[in-house]
Amino acid sequence: MKYLRRMIWYAASRLLIACLVLGMAVVAFYYAMNVTNVHIVLKDGMARRAQVVMMEEDPSELGKYFQNSFLERDPALQAVLQGTSPYENYNVRGIDHRLDMGFMWVWPWDETVRVDITERIPRIDGRIKGSVAEAAIAAYGDSVIYPPKWQAARYRAVLAKDNGQWRIRSLTLMEQLTE
């Protein structure tokens, strides 16, 4: 009887250890999957937003990355839709978009996550459109030939899981940065 009890405790303890290791592996897998998805949504979504603002890209693509409630109240996108964007009179061919993200922790069962991000666009490749070039240069000087600089900033992004996909729910400006 003594040996049977030892054998049962030995098997139960090894089974418990195996279950704990397997549980940790599952949590690590889902953590890595969520962090990767959040990283891709933020990086691609913020780059697409900047392209829509500067390069006259199609704004319907933003629905993949942002919730509609955010898109309806984003001031940069509203300026593009109303025709008051500072980049409206420029042909922008390319941008150097950079996004740095802070640490985030996402449990497998979490539906929202907060991330601090820093967005910068150090280089913008573009020039003023020919149709407005002469009048703008006469009014504002030669500095108007190139597009205005993008305001670098730190944001707190809140992402929410919507039908199994992460989408940016809000961006809160924390600080405008000077380059």
C-alpha cells in the first residue's frame, strides 16, 4: 500500500508539472500572437493614416486599422475630407514614417490594450503642385516649395478587439515633440 501511494503521488505531481508547463506555453503563445497583431495594426495603421493625410490615398482602407468612431472624429482626417489639409497643395511621393512603441502586456483574454507610441516622419519627399506654385512662392517665399513638416508626437493608443481583430479605438495626444 505504501508503494502504491508513492507511485500515485509521483504520477500526479509529474502530471501537474506537465499541465503547468503546457499552460504556460499556451499563455506565451497567445501573448506573442496578440503583441504581434497589435504591433502590426499600430505600425501599418499609423503609416496608412499619414499617407491618407499627405499623399491623397484612399481613406476607405483605414477601416482595417481604426474603428469608425475614431475615424469620424480624427482631426487630421477630417481636414483631408474638408479640403483644409496643409498638404493639399503638394504632390507627396514618399514619406519616411517611424513609429516607436512602449511596453505592453496583453493577456490572452484581454479585449483592450493601451500602448504609448511615438510617431515621427523625418523626411517627406514632395513639392508644391505646379498649378499653385507661382502664387504661393510670390506670397510666402521659396520655403513653400517643400511640404510642411509633420508634427512628431507621443500618443497613448487604445486598441480594442473587434470580431477577433485588433483596431485602434483612440489616440490621445500626450506630448508634441520638437525635432
